[in-house]
Amino acid sequence: MAFFSVVIPLYNKELFIEQTISSLLKQSFTDFDVIIVNDGSTDSSLEKLKPLVDKRFKIINQKNKGASYTRNLGINESTGNYIALLDADDYWYPNHLSELKKLIEIFPNAGMFCNNYQVYYSDNVVRSAKLNFDYGNDCLIVNDFFKASITNSVAWTSAVAFKKNVFSLVGGFNTKLKTAQDLDLWIKMALKYDIAFNPTITMSYKFHVENSLSKSNYNEIRYEFINNFSNEEKKHPSLKLYLDVNRFAVALRCKLNDEKKLFKKLKSEIDLNNLNFKQKLLLNSPKIIVKILKYIHRILVKNGLYFSANI
């Protein structure tokens, strides 16, 4: 039995899968096996993958069923003591699994283990994750996961590990959600368990990649995800803050998509005290202003600058 089972959902990532697998094979900690679930890819992802795998790999093929089902299947098929997730367009640095193992050894009773990460906003703009809490060089338990995650999430899919039984106890990935499945899982884990954090950056996420698993434009489903925790947020002010920031993000999408009814519903449910000045301004600005600002934001990113409304 391996220490880690690495679970990789694969759907049409022919441009990235070779680099992703290469980063996995360069890990300094090698006690792992790999389950790749090919979710009905229609490009050459599978052909590019096959020459790279060895006896540690298990490939499962299925018709396209979406990210939640695919990850759940891979985790159910796993045999390792801990699950480490890796999306097929992300990249691990050679120390990723060794740093996760170190974090596990320091905080064995935590429910989820999170390494720090970088975000590529474009091919030439990369930033460390902006986390809303103070930390140094030492591993620690995050005191307030939700408040810490209002800009970038402390937990990122390809930067976390967890025990298989903890995953099962919180219900796994919600297969009813076609987007935000990862955020749903982090909330369920953070409500019940300590979250351990390693400040060492060990992976990079390509935010700008089209068709990433997290980018589907399903605003009704995002609304459903947020309101799955309507009872819990009444008891946890920081969860209410976290969900209001998510409501704000979905409301902006609705404004741009002319989903007026859902926009009004979201806006009415936000405690405006949980938003900063920039967020309030955007929420109340006409659609044309938001579109212009979004266009300017894209230009700035292309020129090496990145700004977030959450800070």
C-alpha cells in the first residue's frame, strides 16, 4: 500500500498532460500510486499519457460524467493511506509530496493538509496565492479557514491531501454540482476538522487555461452551492463572510450575463458589511462599467499586472 494515492481526472488536456505527469514523476518522495480517470476525452490526451505511465499507474476510462463523479471514482479506487489530488493541467514542483508528508507528520490529526501554491494569471504573470492570514516559514493549523480564504483559498485542489476516511465522512465531492465542487468539499472539511497549512510553495495553477475543471459558467449551480450552507453560516460569522464574497463574485457574473433575477436574489442575501469598497462599487455599477473594468483588467494582466476586487 502506497503512502499517497494520486488521483487525476483527465478530460481533453492534450496540451498539458505530459507536463503534469512529468512533474509527478519528478517527485522526491516516491511512495505513491496513481489513479487516472479519463472522463471521456475526445482529444489525444490518452495517447500522450500512455507512454509516460509505469506500473504505479491505473487508468480508468468512462463516458463523460463530470469532475465530481470522476474524482469520487478515482478516490474510491485508491488504496493509499492519503489522497493527493492533481488536475491534468496543473504542475507539481519536485518537493510537493515530500512537503505534504512533512505536514502530515507534524499534524497527524488534521482533516486536510494544504501546501502553498502559485497562480499563473497569464503565461507571463505568476503570483503567490494571496491568503488572508499571517504566516511565516513554519507549518501551522489555520485558525480561521474561511476568513483566511476570502481572496485565494487556503485549499487548492492540486495542493491538498486528506485521509480517505475523512473524505468519505464528509460525503465526498457533491455530484449534483457541475462547478464549485472543490469549494463545497473544503467547507465541509473545515467545519468538522482542523486544516493544516504548509507555507512552502509546491505547485502552480494555470488560472488562464480555457476549459479548466473550475471555470464552467453555471451561476444557478454556484448559487445552489452557496446556499447549501445557509444554516451553517448563521452559526459561523467567518463562513458568512466567505460565502458573501462568493455571492458577490457570482452576482457580478450574473450582471454581465443579464441574469437579473438571480443577481437581485444574490445581492439581497449579501451582508454589505462583509464587502470592501471596491466590491460594493462593482456590485452597484452599471453593466457597461463592469464590462469596461473587466476589459481593462485583462489588458493589465497581459502586461504583467494583476489586481483583485477582494483586496
